Amino acid sequence: MAVGELRFAREVSRLTGRGYALAAIAEAAALARRHEGAAIAAAGDEIEVRLNAMAIEASGQTALPFGEPGATLAELLDQAEEAEEVGDLPAARRLYEAGVMARPRDAVIRYNLACVLIGLSELDGAEIQLRIATSLDPSFAEATFNTAYIRRLKGDTESEGRLLRQAVGTDPDYVDALVGLSRWFIDRDQFVEAHDLLDRIERIGTPAAHEAFVRKAQLLCHLADHV
């Protein structure tokens, strides 16, 4: 084992021995190891990530050593969004990861990172970020919905249905979640439940992106009612 790896392992062991949560240590370690020169250390009640000799506190108020000198967190996130928009997902990932290190309690930054990870087909990492996001903000219906999407991709349809119900319960007017749950019910021939959701979508207003599905689903539910 290289000296750096041994030192890193000792630090993880020391933090575990001091009672820090293993999940927090593992996440900080994973992020730190993706950035050359980064290290982890105890910082009060949390795990701190240091990069290029600058402490990145949980408050996220300090300037960040990324991009141009003196880059702020807001500038860093702007760069991440720009990279995502042009399809440079690896760059967006690195920038959002830096944002997470700077402000680990920000559910939106974690959500954005998760979306990029989904685009990179890194489903396990995306799900971790989404679950942390919903633990930080239980009202974050979009994060719950995307977790359901990942469970579907992984073939866990029961968890998918549970999470879709949770997303709809959190935000009853969230059309994407209503559509997803309607589809989930139709796949199981539960047409009455699907019909109720489709009616709710119509009352809210069907977005153009979902018009074809809603129309076909309503026809299917109507035919099922008359069988």
C-alpha cells in the first residue's frame, strides 16, 4: 500500500474511532479521493474536506479553489450548469462534487449532482445523493421521484411504486409523479387508481409532453371499465 493510501486509511480509521458516522466518512472519503491533493479531517460535529490546503467548511461560505482565483460557490454552480447544458457531464460532475464538498447540507446541489450521475449511468452514486437530499429536505418531491426512476431502472418496481406514492403525497400537483404513478398502476391492471390520478392531471392541466400518454391511458381505463 502506498504511503498516501496508508495515511488515508489511518485517517478513516481514526475518525470512525472518534464516533463519526461511517456514512459521512465514506462519502467525504469518496469525494476527496476524486480530487488530487484533497484530504479529510474532523471539523467539530462534521467531516471536513480540505483541498489545496483550503478548508471547505460545511457552511459553504468560504471561497473555493476551483476555476478562476477566488471563485465563489455561486460561480462554481454556474459553471456546473453550463457544463451540464452543453453535455459535458464529466466536468459538471466534478463541479457539482466540489459544490457538495463546500455545502454538504444543500439538498439542491446533491440533486443536481444526482441528475448528472444518472446521465453518466452511475445509478448507485446517484441514488445515494438523492436519498441524502430527501433526508435533508423531506419535501423535495423531485428527489423522491428521481429515486423512484432509479429503482425502476434497477428492476425494483415495488420500491418504485412506494416512492412514487411518496412523491405524490409530498406534492399532490406534481404532474411527472402523477404520470409515473398512473403508469405504475396501469402496468398492474389497477385501472381505478390510475383513472383517479389521470383525472387529477386533467384538473391541474396536462403538459404537452404528457398529452399523448394521458389520452391513451384514459382510453385504456375507459375500456377496462366496460369489460
